[in-house]
Amino acid sequence: MGLKRYSAAIIGATGYAGAEAIRLLQGHPQIEVTVATSERAAGEALRAHCPWLDADLILRAPDLATIQADVFFLCQEAGYALTHAPALAKRAKVVDLSADFRLKDPAEYTHTYGREHPGFEHPWTYGMPEVTGREAIRAAQLVANPGCFPTATLIALMPLVRAGIVQGVPIVDAKTGVSGAGRAKRETDHLLAELLDATKAYGLPRHRHEPEMEQLCGPVRFVPHLLPMSRGILATIHLDVAGPVRPVWEEAYAAEPFVRIVDAPPSTKQVRGTNRCDLFVSQTDSHATVIAVIDNLVKGAAGQAIQNANLMLGLPEAMGLPTHGVWP
Amino acid sequence: MGLKRYSAAIIGATGYAGAEAIRLLQGHPQIEVTVATSERAAGEALRAHCPWLDADLILRAPDLATIQADVFFLCQEAGYALTHAPALAKRAKVVDLSADFRLKDPAEYTHTYGREHPGFEHPWTYGMPEVTGREAIRAAQLVANPGCFPTATLIALMPLVRAGIVQGVPIVDAKTGVSGAGRAKRETDHLLAELLDATKAYGLPRHRHEPEMEQLCGPVRFVPHLLPMSRGILATIHLDVAGPVRPVWEEAYAAEPFVRIVDAPPSTKQVRGTNRCDLFVSQTDSHATVIAVIDNLVKGAAGQAIQNANLMLGLPEAMGLPTHGVWP
Amino acid sequence: MGLKRYSAAIIGATGYAGAEAIRLLQGHPQIEVTVATSERAAGEALRAHCPWLDADLILRAPDLATIQADVFFLCQEAGYALTHAPALAKRAKVVDLSADFRLKDPAEYTHTYGREHPGFEHPWTYGMPEVTGREAIRAAQLVANPGCFPTATLIALMPLVRAGIVQGVPIVDAKTGVSGAGRAKRETDHLLAELLDATKAYGLPRHRHEPEMEQLCGPVRFVPHLLPMSRGILATIHLDVAGPVRPVWEEAYAAEPFVRIVDAPPSTKQVRGTNRCDLFVSQTDSHATVIAVIDNLVKGAAGQAIQNANLMLGLPEAMGLPTHGVWP
Amino acid sequence: MGLKRYSAAIIGATGYAGAEAIRLLQGHPQIEVTVATSERAAGEALRAHCPWLDADLILRAPDLATIQADVFFLCQEAGYALTHAPALAKRAKVVDLSADFRLKDPAEYTHTYGREHPGFEHPWTYGMPEVTGREAIRAAQLVANPGCFPTATLIALMPLVRAGIVQGVPIVDAKTGVSGAGRAKRETDHLLAELLDATKAYGLPRHRHEPEMEQLCGPVRFVPHLLPMSRGILATIHLDVAGPVRPVWEEAYAAEPFVRIVDAPPSTKQVRGTNRCDLFVSQTDSHATVIAVIDNLVKGAAGQAIQNANLMLGLPEAMGLPTHGVWP
């Protein structure tokens, strides 16, 4: 008798996160993508828009009412899930990869995203297993998948916060590849000719991922930089601490399949294509330079979404998620 | 009852091809890497040298006599397999990723690689399943894994040669990422500062992959270019033909799991991390522009080696080999 | 007594070619940019849109009738010069960097650019000094500045064509950075995330620069490739010849300040920021691999435009044009 | 009567800084490169090693005693100038681009560079005109050209330090291209295949540029990152301040030709090829995010060296130094 198979619908399949979910699920033993949608390309072949995917799927319109699946991955722009996720979550597992359910405070959401939030009467949970624990995720019908910057930052910081050793306001100097901006957004800044061989800060004075971090770890100063990379986030966290960082991580993450404490400053490329978060610290007495690297499209998006889905479906949490990086 | 498991030894594990074999075998249901060797780093952890790999392997010295495995992947510099492969092939399956057994003619080998070839009294075969067929590979103890440029070129050209429609001498204008040069070779030309945002031809007047191609497809004019890419090969083949190209491919490759005929000029990135070869043709009467893309480290090295090993071990040919690309 | 000063107006100053003209003219002893225009940003500071330029110019609307200058550089999309250049050329020197006056045959223009051409009753000339000679340029009021691909290709090919040694149809396999597509065009293909670490062919079956080449050199087969570079063109020309290439070049270009015959395959980066075209040939009997590299924004656009303007104004042809490349 | 001409000798001409000095001096009205040396390539043409340079210079051995020039640019590895600069400075102006004379404290030098310093009995000065003033430079025979990281950092920080508004220890999170490591150093880390599409921190816990900064600005916490760029430094300085930053800069730098205060987060590319330092600040009450960008090979090396040489020779400080960037 074979393993039980679950069907997955990727809502917004031609963007980077949606397509990455399809790629990752190719290697998943128990979840199969049966539906892929696109608003603009319904009726066309997925591979016409994503030639890197070797799937025979024909894109469907996102008429959610007509789509059956065990789990839905919502990979749309912010605002979409606000409208559709609550109803959908009554009949299927839903992981929302947008920012719609990341903030607990509706006023903060409105302030950050410039849009009213219908409120939070329906149950949902924020799903970053290493930080939030698994219990609520396993029980949830609707999980908010965290942002990429918060994922790298909180995995590094939260054990330190909980151990009570963080002093003052940590500075999070983050470096990201451009795929975080999405595939549909075609800003001049994201053209190869503009960004190749160059870097710049952006999002100042307050990037919209800052409140998402702060609701868990307290105040930080967050400055993101755009790098000439397609994927990857490196968060350098400068902070004062009341004790050694590494033992705190070692205790917190001893059993985690996707967190690794490394002995040399990690490259973003060493986690490329994986669901890992590699952590490094260089500490001199009370000052620590903490570094976390993730692949923004895997642990920072589609991979963590599958990790959450595994928990929601009662599967082994790490199932189907690569931990060997694609290098060079 | 579980599936039968085979053990694999990666000889030369810290180079690009060896490490890529380890990465790919992470997802293989029936082959497990049990030994990884390094001449210079024996006794050290694999992940100290390849931090992208999440394996607990300790590198061993390449004392082949003491190493037991069902299949050996030889990922050493040219010359190594000449000495070691024949004896090894008496007790295990061997796939050699170097150039040592690619040329049938010892004199041509000596001319190309500047080294005597001890001769070819031991049996071996050249393994490019789509081109050479599977029979000899399935029966072989020692398989020569093809070069990256020949793989892209021959998959595109050989059906046309066999169909008798090639006229004159095809021109193969190839573009490659730098990982083809290997990780140990540290030429000024390969420094990021020299090559970023730049391209140049190299290997003129006669690159050493040219005889490997020509022994199968006849004379070609081959001009490789180094591109600011880490991975990927795009071969643009300009040729005169006596009939339409696409139907010939469609017939030859109808059942191939790793060859895809595409409708738009393919990007090298759409096969990144996969064992695919995507083919495209733009034809005007008797002149055709034929394009083939592969990942030089997968279909051009470690992936094709696993494909060959699958055949040698009696496993399904495509087992464990990704076909969805890593994009962006 | 100082040197005579000429004023220049850059029409379309915030695009790559217009801005590059401003950059290059910073070092020009006798031409000064006094006017820079932009349709969309009139009234704003040039440096707000082009922060790499250290000029205090305020962008003006392109109301040509109100703009006085000795020489106008038209850096607008195709179509603009058709309407404006003839009248303007009655009162000032005009160099048009668009494709509007590159083709001699109005029907070919219409076929290629999908737009009617009002005809060619006004005098103009195609200005590629090394190929067309200087006489007509010196006498012209309106010069059509050549396309980037034709510049690299024709400088390499025309001496061979004129020497009568070209046999058959040359194949021009060209590699280009993305800035050739312009700054205003924001295609998905040009996003860094899509193109970094990747390459693809485009423009098949017939790129619009092909007729521009063919009106001078006869039939060619032209296949351009988009590379992950911001600047630079490398044209690899595969051709059969009836005699040695290099002596023909040496004779043709002995006195040229911007053409250099080099002994090793040139990198696009070695001409970066310069008005040079470096040529290389690898020849075996009757087959030659010819390589030409230029900076598409300098010799392929703004630099050649200044070279033409120098001639039109009676200045030394090479005045103000760099020949040392920006490396790395 | 023409302008007086000065001769320059570039000692170590085939490295990045030496070659860049040659490039920049092509546009200099009064300094001409007459000698270029190389230890390993003496007797060969400069352009065989630096094909981007269009000079006819033949490389000479660095036999300083036989070389006559008005100004020497020493572009050798650390240690060379220790031995040769003092004697040379008795007969010519000398700008040393290495670290040999950057630190005032011989013990700190030995601690940082692992080499004895023969002491400082000969007069020399540290030359960063915007920070150190011009008086000592104008009078000096031997000027120590600052490091690239200290240049970006100190131009941003020193006015704030002098105004007494810096509170606590600033954090300098720096991002650099790889050319800072030099052309001769061929580390695996600097191979394109390793670094493309990736970033990592390095130099922890204490990079050797840190004491150079600290002798001027007091304690900082400095963490450099290697980016997939050939050129450029972006220093993000996180600090607490007792008052507004921007007015302090505006007063300090009102008359500086190479310092520009900009209104949007600057890209490293906007200063590419120029001698500029662009400054930006985003401030919220007592916390400031300060950003400085320079081209590490121009303002961070060869350009600042020419700026110093201009002062030493009594020429206008900005002579021959570009301020328009090379973009894209």
C-alpha cells in the first residue's frame, strides 16, 4: 500500500514563489500539485510562462470556488488573501505567502500596507516553526507564511531575546537579492543594467517588514540593501548582549532540521535552493556580530510554506525539502 | 520491504562535479553516498570545504583499495582514471567524469591531452544515453561520462547527422559558465573582477572537446566563449540542412525524459540544476540556427553520470534526477 | 586665446545613450553640453534621474524650436527623428542616434520598423568613419549614427568584403549586454533576477539590425544573444575567406585611432567606456573566426556620435574620446 | 606657451590600482605616465597584460634608482614602500598606495600587518584632502594614500566626530567589490563561480582597515562584506547622534569638488569610475543611518592618489579627475 497522497493548488503559479513551490514539490513524496492558476495566463501552458518547470499543467483561472485541493498555497499580491483566505480555510488547508495575515494588529496592517484589514475574527496563525513552535500550526486551517527578512532575522534573534541576553536595540543590516520584489514588478531599479555590479540601500526610513519583526522580537533598526543577486538574504545583526550567543543557539536549535550553526561567515549561496537557515556569530565580550543566511524563495517563502503545510497535513515536517545547496 | 539500496563513493568530492553528485544523490531513492574522498583534505569534514552540503561525511583519502562501494564516481583531473579505473572496474561499477576514456583513439588522446594513453584493452563505453543508446551502458563496468560541450552539441546534432540532413561543416558557437574550468583552477581569467560584466572567446584555434565531438558527428568548427555565469552551457549551432530539423528531433526524442523541444529561444537558466537538455531551432529553408542548453554540472557532468549509473545498476534511468529548473 | 567652444543639446538625456554622451563630453575640450531634455521629467534636475552624472543641468522639455545649440544629439526612440531632424538640420548639426535614417531604402525601413518613412528628399549620411570615410560626414548637416551590432560587424567585415576575400555568407553570432535595449524598456527578460547567471538568443529569425548590416556588406546570418552584462558587444563572425584576414585589416586600419588588432581573444570589458573597436582573428586556411568587441554605448552609440560630431564641426576626429578601458 | 608637464612613474602597473592610475592620467592635462613597471613582466608590452589600456608603454623592471620621474605612484604589496619610499622621497614626490605608511603607531602596524616597521623618522603625511586638509599634503614629499574602507567611512564620519555629535560606537557595515583584494591574489573566494549571485562577510573579528579608521575617528565596529561586484564600496554606518547630520556635512563639504550630499540612497555604480564620494543620511531623532559610496579603485585608490599628487605638485586639486560616473 502506497503513501497517502495530498493534492495542492498553487494560486499564482507564474510568480517566483508559486513557481518555486511547484519546483520543490516535484521531490515531495506525498504532496502533488494538481492545480496551478494565473489571472492573466489562464488557459495557457505553465511552461510557456515558466520554461524552467517541466510540468504539463495548464494554468487555470483562480476561481477558487471551483478548485478542489487538500492544501492551497496563496502566492498572490497583498490584499488577495484578505478577501479569499477565510472562506477557503473552511474547506481546505491554506498557507498564505503574502503579508495579509502576518501582523496581529489590524491598525498596524493598515498603517503598513495602506489598506483596511477586515479584522481577525477567523482563526489563523503565524507559522515559523523554529520560532513559533509547531502546535498552533498543526491545528491551523490558515497559516500566515512569514516574510523573508523576518525569517532570517527572527531565527537568529528570538532565542537570544527569550534568553534575555539582548541589550539595547539590535541593528539589522540586511542584504537581499532582487527576486524578493517579485516577477511582475518591473521597476527600473530591478533591470540588470541598473543593478549589475552595484548595490544600494532602500526602504528607508522604515521598511514594511520591520513591524513584522518587531511584534515578535521588540524594537530593531532595519536597513535592507538590494544586491546584484537573484536569490538570497544575508542579515547581519549588530547587537549588544549580556552573554555568549552560540550556546543559546545550540540549545535552542539542537534538534532543528533546517537550522545550522556554522564556523565561518556563511555565503548566501550555501543555502541556495534549500530550506536551511545558517547562523554564524563573531562575538567580542558584550558585542556580537550575528549573521543569518537563507534562500528568500525557499526558507523565506515557498519552502517554509511547504514546511508549514507538512505540519498542517500531519506529515513529517522536513518531508521533500532539500538541505543541500545549489553551488556554484 | 524497502527498495534495494546501493552505496556510492565520490572520488574527488570537493570539486564542482563531485559535490554536485552528492547534492543530486540526496534526492535519490536507491543510491546513497557512503564515501567521499579528497586528496588534500582527508580527515576533515566535507562541509568545511563544501558548506552548501548538509552532509556529515568526513573526507577520506582516495585509497581506492580500501574503499567499498557499489558504484564509484571518479571526479578527478584527467590522468587519474587512466591509472585507477581499469582495476576498480573489476570489482565495482565505475563512472569516470574526466576525459580519460572519452576518445576512442589513443593517438588522438595523446595529441589532445599531452599524455600517453596505456591503451584500451579493458572494456569501457562512452555513455550518453540519448545518443549512444543504453545497451552498452547497461552492460558496462566502466563508463566514460561525456564532456559538457559534446553533450549539448551531440544531443542537438546527432539525430540530424543520422537522418543525413546535415550539409557542410556545422559551426558550434558555444557559451559557457566558468564552473566548467573546475574549482581548483584559479586563473586570473576566472576571477570575478575580471569576468563580471564581460565575455570573451577562448580555446582557439582548437578546444580539446572538439575531437570528442568529431568522433561521433564528423567535422565541426567549435568556438567556445566564457560568460559571466557560474553554470550553464548554450550551444548555438549554425548549419545548412537538407530538410526540416524539428521533425527529426521529435521522432528521435519522443520518449526521452530529459530532452525537450521548446518553442522559444531557451535560457541556460531554465535547465539550471536539472538533467534536461532543451532544444530549439529557427530554420529558414536550408539554413538552421539550432540551440541546445544544458547545466554543465548536471547533464554535462554529475547528472549524466548518475543517469549512467542508474542504467549500470539496473535502476530506472531517470531516478532521482530533477527536471524542474532552479529559477531565478 | 582659448579654443573655440561649441554648444551641444542632448535630446533625450535620461536614457543610456543620452546620458553617456553627457558623460563623455565632460572630458571634451571644445564641446559643452548646454541643454538636456526629457519629455517626462522636464523641470527636474538631471541628477535626480541620472545620479551618476555630476552636472547641474535642469532638464528641459524637448521643444526643439526654442533650443539653440551648435550640435544636437537626438537620443529618442525610433520615429522621433523622422519628424524633427530634417527641419532641425537646416539650422544646426544633427546626429541622430536612432534607427530612423540608417536604412537607405524607405520600403526596407517600413518593413523593419513598421512605420512609414516620409522619404529621403533631405540630405543625410550614414556615419561610421572607419567604414564610410569622412568626407560625407564632414559635409553633412544630418548624420545617422549606426546601430551597435552593425558597428562591430561592419568594422570587422567591410575591409574583407572590399578586398574580395569573403566567400559565402558570413555567420554573425553576436553577444550583447542589456543596455542596448534602453533604459525605458522594462521587459521581464531584462530584470536582473531573470537574466543574471544566464544567457539566451533573441530576435530570431531576423533581428532589425540585419538589414542595416546587409546594405553595406551583403548577406549575413545574424543571431544575437542577450548576456548578463550591462554593456558590451562581442561579435563572433564565422566565415570562409579566400586569403589571410589580418593583413587586410592591418592595411585598412593602420591609421585608425579607434581600431586595434589584438593578439588574444578580446574581452568586451577591455573596450568598456572607450570608443575603441578591438579586432581578433583565428584563421585556419580558408576558415576564419573573426571577433570584434565594442562598448555598445560608446563606439556603438554616444562615442561614435561624438566622433561624427567632431568631424561635422571641423574638430579633430578623436577629440575627447577615451581609449583606455574601465577595468575591472 | 603650453602648460608645464610632469612625468609620472607607476610602480606596479599591471595591478588594478596601478592600471587605474594610467587610465585616469590619460585625461590629465599636466601629468603624463612615462614609466610603468612590473616585476614579473619587465620587457613586455603593458597592453599584453592590461589589454584595456591603449598605451604603447613597455613594462620596465622596478629598479627605482634608474627611473626618473616627477612623481612616483607606488602600487605594490604592503612592505615594498617601507624599504623604498624614504630614499625615493628625497628626489621626487611619492604617493604610496599601500598600507605601509597609513598607521602612525609602529606597534599597531606590526600588530596589524605582521611585519616590523623601520620607524617613522622620515617625514610623511596621510593624505585624504577632505579630512586631513591640504596643507601637509602640499608640503609633503611622501604621502600615504588611504585605504578604501577608511576613505568612505572617514569622509562620512569625521565631520560628525569633529562636531561632537557622535554618541557611542558607530557600526560600519561595509559592502565591497572584489577588486579591493587585488589582481594577483587568486583565492577560491574570488572566483566568479564562487561569488556570483552571492555575498558573505569576511575579515572578522577585526579587519586590518579598522585601526586605520580608528586612529582618526575613534572606536568603530567594522564588518566588511564581499559582494559580487568588481568595483565599489558602500559603507552603511549605523550610529547614535546628538543632532542632525546633514547640516554638519553641508557646512563641512560646501566647497568640496568630490563630495556630494544626495537625496536618495546612492548606488555604488553612480560613483563608478569617478573620484566622488556620495553621502546620504536617513535620520530619526537620535539614530542615523549614514551611507557613503565610493569607487574603491578611484577615490579609494588611484584617483585619490592623483588628487594628492595634484596638491603635491601645486596643480589644481581636481585636475584630470572624472566626476561623471560610468553607468550602466
